[in-house]
Amino acid sequence: MERRAKAAGLKLSEYLRRAGLKKNQLRTVPEINRQVYGELGRIGNNLNQLAKAYNFVIAQGWGIAINPEKLSQELAALSEKLDQVRLAVVGLTDEDENSEA
């Protein structure tokens, strides 16, 4: 029971109270899943901002004046974040991956 209460993020007394009242227990979401969810949301926001900016420029007929250095930096940052998320999903860090190489 203690293990189930902890997994649900509840104190044992609250877990037992809910069970006794037949209230739904909170679903257990592993911390890594919460982190991945948040990180994917941030990456999605970055990509959405890039797409909106691109579409706005095209719609205005301005052509595209891309600062190659800035674009390269943005893409490298997104790539790094994606790599970190991928490693987190399997329970590794950058240091773990580098030590295996």
C-alpha cells in the first residue's frame, strides 16, 4: 500500500482515505515522462515560432533574408535539445553517452 501511495504521489493516509471512499486514485506518471513532456513542449514552441516567422515573411512577399549564423545556432540548439530528450527517454545523460563511446 505504501508503494502504491508513493507512486500516486500521496501520503499513505490520503491514499487509504481515497481508496475507502472509492475515489479515483491519481494516475502515476513517472518523473521522466513529465520532464519529456515539458521539454517536447518547449521544442515544439520553438519550431512553431520559426514556422510562423517563415510563413509571415513569405506572405509579405519579402523574400527570405536568413542570417545563416543565427539559423545555424537555432538549429544546433534545437538539435541538442532533441538529443537530450532522446537520451532522457532511455534514462541516460550526455555524460553516459559520452562514456560509452
